[in-house]
Amino acid sequence: MDLTEEIQTFAGQSGNYYVREFSRIQQTGHRVWSFNWGAALAGPFWAAGRGIWSFFWVLAIAELVALVQLGRGLWGDLGAFKIAEADALRAKAEELQANADEALAAGDTSGQSLADSAQNLLAAADAAMVDAEKLVAGAPTLIVLGFLLFFGLRAAVGYMANQTYEQQFTRWRLDKAIPAGVTLANTAFGTLLVLIMYPLTLYRFTATRPDERITAVPIGSEYYTATASWIEDWFDRTAEAGKGVFDGVTAFVQMCLDALELILVGTPWPVVMTFMFVVAWRVANVRVAIFTTACLLYFGFLGFWQTAMITFALVGTAALICCVIGIPCGIWFAKSEKAYTAGRPVLDLMQTLPPFVYLIPIIAFFGTGKVPGILATIIVGMPPVVRLTALGIMGVDKHVIEAAHAFGASKRQILTGVEIPLAAPSIMTGVNQTILLCLAMVVIAALIGAKGLGQDVVVALQYIAKGEGLLAGLAILFCAMVLDRIAQGRFKRQEVGS
Amino acid sequence: MSDTGATAAVEETPASPDTTDAPAKLDLSDSISEFVGNNPDYYNREFKRLQVASGFTFSFNVAAALAGPLWAGARSMWGIFCILAMFELLALVPIGQGLWGDLGAAEQNRVEKLYKSVERMQGKLEKAQADGNTEKVESLTRNLENLNGSVDKAEAKVVAAKAEATFLIAAGIIGFLVVKLLEGAIANMLYEKRYARWRVDRSLGHGFSWIAVAASVVFVTASYGVTMYRFTAPEPSAMVVDFPVDQKEYHDPTAKWIDDRFEEASANFGQLFKGVSKGIRIVLEWLEVMFVVTPWPVVMTIIFITAWRLAGPTVAIFTLAALVYLAILGYWERSMATVALLGTAAAFCVLTGIPLGVWCAKSDKLYAVVRPVLDFMQSMPAFVYLIPVIAFFGVGKPPGIVASIVFGFPPIVRLTNLGLRSVSHDVKEAAMAFGATKWQILKDVETPLAMPSIMAGVNQTILFCLSAVVIASLIGAEGLGFDVLVALQYAAKGQGVLAGLAILFCAMVIDRIVQGFYRRQR
């Protein structure tokens, strides 16, 4: 009693039919055989008219596939390209034969070989003709296939229509904003879509030589060239205008890198190895220290020592700068709502973009080499540390901060003594992620001339040297693990300490 | 930090305002004395000063400043020992280079050679003068003048190099003094922190030990000596400059061994890899027909309306703008090829990743196995995947897709698992009480509730796949990534930026549509 009216309102046209069918479907727990002739006949138009758009799309695309097969079978020039090929081969053969006759007439011995190749070409042409005939002979199969597909689809539509429409009805009862009934606008829109899609697609797939405006966007390279050269000019001008800034940034990064390279690359390896062992041991624990030494020995014995140290220097510089800029940034974001709303989309964008893409503006402004590589790495590595610092500090319990206030702590004391220690797990996770992202980026940065293990991988890829590539890849993995374990060990010890 | 606070509290609680010192001294001085071992009075005084002050207190430790790393070593602070030694070395190296580096050596050599040729020339000139050959005398005089000019220049260079040596020495000495001052200034602070930690954890090394002193002396002399030798010797031994293992010794055989294993594997399982390639190729070809071969107005309309239906008008307009950009700048075909690649990879990831995630959520054992594998997959740079992929699948589009699948797989598994695991137990129990079967609970309760998490996983997977597809252009998977790669190789900024923007738009359109979709679902 109750639902009948609702179904009537929902279905609009032929309400009685739907009342009957829906109640049948609703009463049984399992699938019911309920065939909708209207839907089977009208297909996508029915779906569009009833506003079931997902159904419409699936149906329209599947129907197009069936119609394309049908069209190709009915009027498509199936063997056309094979026939064209055969004609071309024949023409070539005739030409050769003529040459051969001439040569034979002149008594030249090369005439015989020419005649042979002409024969071969003729045979190939015949084979192509046979293929073409086969293709043409395949037309009835295509037609049958297309018919079967088309009518099979329609049958499936008839069968599924009421079930789908009933689901739509259930949703509509919850949310009356969902379209109900048959509206003219929906039908017209669906018809329009079908009219755009079907003829164009059928034409594209069945015409022997479809119009070029259909196969490709009919726009030449004029916009492309103009825009590209405009951008090039703009970059050149900006690079010229901002030379001081770019040079300053380069000099600063270069300085950090030089210091780290002096320590890691310049210092004799026994000293570096001992230092790293002791640092890993003190910062994390003995197990990490032993692991570190094992990794360093791997670098040494497989000849990656210098490249690995360069990689450490690159990643170290990038990660250091990321943290030095990122942590204060994160604190600022946590403190200022406005800054966070402004900064968040930028962070999102930075994380959405494939890292590859950063390289272009970087080369435009900074050229190629290690420093530009580090700058690209910094851009990629920055978001996690900023985000997780902000998250950590925002997640500090308000009561704790209030308690610190009550004890008379100044803002700075709250920050350094309460908020940062409590947010440390989150910040450390951010640092860790940043280090890993930097390492992943170091390989990509090798494309613009940042040396190190990344370059080994890139070179190995170019020459498909699997063994070398894998060894270098493992070396990168070990670099990542050493840095990660040391940082995590530090963090765990802090946790135990507090 | 908190330990310091506790220390201060312990000190001050029993104290009346005017006799703060006496009980505090009583309380901690024994423990400080035990901690420091020798020279307890000094440290008692300094630690107390540091502990009582709430702000920054300057406390200079002369012994630390003089002994530097040796002091840290003797006090068994080995981490700090290493850092101090490193900084001292940084300052000492320029001093050493200035003193013994023989900086002008090359230039000096040149000057001496020049002097010799001047002498020879002089002899010839005298001979010519004696012979009375005026022509020869003239040309020789000219030559001699030129030579003298070069000698002057070379000598100037020697002087410059020597001057640089003085500069280096000066800079090094200043740096060394700064390091020393810093060492003195921070020593007590660091030592006090260490003391606070030691009070919590008595297993930490403490006190002053002669063995530690000896160890650090040995270490410092050895490392300083080797480093100085490396930087000041004119031709340092190769032993010191690089790890003394020849590439041929281990690297080449290992690389060869790996190559052989790969060859074997691809010979033995060639059929399998070919089958996988073929499966991927079939899906890819279908998608390419859909996106690339279908007339562009049709594809554009479908994408526009999909965006509209799934994510609303704003996203639809943005999508249209992005598509128009792609079309006008001639990226249509390549971007659609990229989307087809991405679609294939993402479809494989989602179709296998969601069931795996569901299974992981149901079985703790399986998750314990899968998790480290996912961690490994995520911490490996995407480039490295390409290597085994090339080995087994060759180059071209299917291998690129395989690499993208490996790269994009983890987020969907992880987030599906997370979403299902975080479905509240009460809800599941309620469903069970209503007699729902396991399958019904999964389908109608858990999956809808976990949907936001699963959709976030799908979104991340798609974005990961996109960045991997771009990288896969290195192994011949054509598309937009290839344009960026070519632009990078020729430093063609304009082309690179346009192709980069095309990738950006593809990523943003997909991201916005998927996000809009799951926002609506919520």
C-alpha cells in the first residue's frame, strides 16, 4: 500500500508495471526473472530516459563495440589495405620484370636474378591477395558476431533493467535528489550523446581512409612551437634577472655539499668506516653498527665506495636542508591556521606530481650537475617532514600545553620543552620518510648529472647491464637502510629514554 | 629534557628559599661525583650552575677545549668524540695542506724548466754574437724576451700558490680555534645531559678511564695521521684514496653471476614471462583502442561527462580545460597512450590488490608475511625495479607496465587492509546478530565502511602508477614521460615544461575525479 504510491511517483511513466515488478523483486531474497521489454528495445535510450547514467555508459560502450564489428562486416573495406599492398607489390614486380627483360636482351647475366626477385614479389603479392580474400571472407563472421553481441546485449539489458532500476529506487527513497521518472531533458541528452558517439566512432572504424580531423586533433604544431619558444624565452629572462638569487642558492648548497664530500669522500676510507661504525653504535645500537659496517664493506668490496659516499653526501645535504627548512615550516603551519590552508594545496601538489617533472624548471634555472640534482631532491623530499611535523605538533594534547602554561612556561619553552618532544615520534617519521624519498630521488637526479649510485643505475639501464644495475640498486637500498636504521634507532632510544 | 626538570625539582623541593644550596649539594653531589670519576668538585659546581639556571648559562670547560675529542673519549661519550674529531679534522686539513702540501710544487717545477731553457738560449745567443750572425741574434733576442716574460708569469703563479698556502694556514688556524672554543663552550652542557641520562639508565658508560683515553689517543692519532697523509702527500697511496679492492676482483664476477642467473631464469620461465606480457598486451591494446583510436571528440565528451557525474561541475570544467590544453598543444595521442598504460597498470593493481588487502585483513599470518615485502617494495627506488623487469620482459610497453604495477601495488593493499581492520567490531557483531553470512558482512558492512580508506588507496595507486609510467619511458614505454626525457637530454626547457604540464594535468584530472567520487560516496 505504502510503497505503491512511492513507486508510482518514482517511475512516473508506466508506473503500474514497475509497481508489479519491484514488489516481485523486493519480496524474493534471490534474483528474479523479470524482463523489461521497453529497456530491451530502447537500450541506452531507456537508461538515459530513466536517468541511470552508469548503466547508460556501460551499455553505450558495449553496444558500440558490437556495432563496430557489424559495420566492419557490412560495409567496411576489410581487405583494403592488403589489396593495396598486393597492388604495390605487383607494380614493383612489373618494374623489375621490365628491367630483367632489358638486361636479358642486352645479354647481362644480372637479368636472371632480377627476374627471380620479380617472381618472388609476384608470389608475395599473391599471398597478400589471398590474405585479403580471407579477410573479406571473414566479413560474414564479423556480421554474425556483431549481431550476436548486439542482441545478446539487448537481452542482458532487458533482464538487468528492472533489478538496476529497483536499486535506483532504493537509493532514491533515501535521497530524493536522485532523478526520478522519465524526463525529456534526460532522454534528449542521452540521444544527443548517442548521436555524437555512434556515427563518429562507426565512421572511424569502418571507413577505409577516415578523415584526418577524426583520427587526430586537427591542430598543427603552431601553438606548440609558439608556446614552447615563449616559455624558453621566459625562462632565459628569469634566469638572467634572478641570476644573483640562483647563484646564491647554488653557492650555499655547493658549500654544504663540499663539506660533506670532504668528510665522506675525501677522508680516507678507514677513517670514515670507523667513524660511521662508532656513530651508528652510539646513536642506535651495536646491531645497527654491525649492519652499517656490513653495508660499508659491501660498497668497498664491490667497488662502490666512492659512488656510495657521493650518494651519502648528496642525500645528506638534501635531507639536511629539507629538515632545516621543513621542521620550522611545519611548526609554523601548526601554529597558524592561515599558513596551513595556504600551504596545504602546495604540499598536495608537490606530492601528486611525478618527481621527474621537477627536473625541468630546475635545469632551466640552475643548469645540470650535482647542485641542481640536490635542489630537485629537496623539492621531492620536503613535503613529508613539513606535513608530519605540523601533524605531530597539532596532535599534542591541549591539557599538557595548558599544564605547562600553568607552570609559567614561556611560549618558547612550551615549544622546545613540551610540544617538540611530544611530537618527536611524528617528526621522526617525517624525517625518515624524507630521507627515503631523497634516496629514491637521487636516482632520478642522476638524469641531470648528479653523480653517485644513481648514475650507475641509469648507465646500467641504458646498456641493459642487469648484473651491474642490480648491484648498484642494492647499494642504494643499503644506503637507505643504513640511514633509516640509524635514524630509527635514535628515535627508539629517545622513546626508551623519556 | 624531562630528566633535567626532575633533577631541578628534586633539588628544590626540600629546600627552603635561603638555604637552596646546602640540601641540593647534599642530594646530588655524591651522584655527580660518582658519575664524573675524577675532578668531581669542578663538575659539581658547573652542573649545579647549569641545573639551577632556567635559561642559557655559559660554562667553559678548559680541559675539554684543550683535549677536544680526547676529553669526550675519556668521558666515554663516543658519539660526541666522533663528531668533534671530524670537525677538528676539517680545520686541520687546510693547515696541513698549507704547511706540507707543497702547494706551489707544480708551478716551481715549471719555473725551473723555464730557467734551464733560458740558459740554453743564452748560450746560443752568445755563440751567435761571436759568429756575427746578426739575423740569428735578433730572432734569438726576441725569443729570449718572450721566455723571460713566461718566467715572470710562472714566478707570479708560484708566489700566488705560496700565498694561497698562507691563506689556507690562516683559515685553518682560525677554524681550529673556533672549533676549540666551541668544544669548551658546549662540553659541560653535553656532559650534564649525559649525566641526566645516566641517572635514569646506569648502564651508560661513566667516569674517567685511562683505557678510554688510550683508545681515543690511538684512534685520534691514527685517523688524523692517515687523513693528513691523504691530503698533504703529493701522490697519496691508492690504498688510502679508495677502497683497495679492484673492480675486477668481486664486482665483475658477481655482476656476471647475476647476469647468468637472470639468463637462466628467463630461459627456464620464458613461457611464463611471455604469457604475462601477452596478457598485459591484450588489456593494453583494448584500452589503447578505447582511448587513442576512438575519435577524440567522443573520448573528450566521455571524459568530460564522467568528471561531471562523478565529481561535479568544477572538476568537469577543470577537466575540460586540461583536455583542451592537451589537444591544442598536440599531446592528445601521447597523453591518451599514457592514460592507457596507466589504466592497465592501475587496473591490475586494483584487481589484485583489493582482494589481497581483504585477505591480509582477515589473516594475521598472511599480513606478517606480506608486510615486509610491501615495505621492501616501497623503499626501493622505482628505477631499480626496471632492471629485473628488463631482464625478464625486455623493453617496450608491457615491461613498463610490469614495473608500474610493482611500484603502485603497495598502497592499495596497505590501505584496504587498514580500512577493513579499522571497521568497528560492534558493527560486525550487530550484523552477525542479524544473521548475516561472512560474505554478506564483507560485502555489505565492512567494504562500505572501509570505502574511504580503499578509495584513498586507489587514488594513491593511480598516482604512483602515473609516476612509474613516466619513469618507464626510460625502457621504451612511450607516452608523455618520453617527451620529458627527451627534453631533459637536450635541455629543451620549453618542450620539457609543456610536457611536464601535460603530465601534471593528467595527474590532477585523475586525482580530482577519484577524490570527488569518494567525497560524494561519503
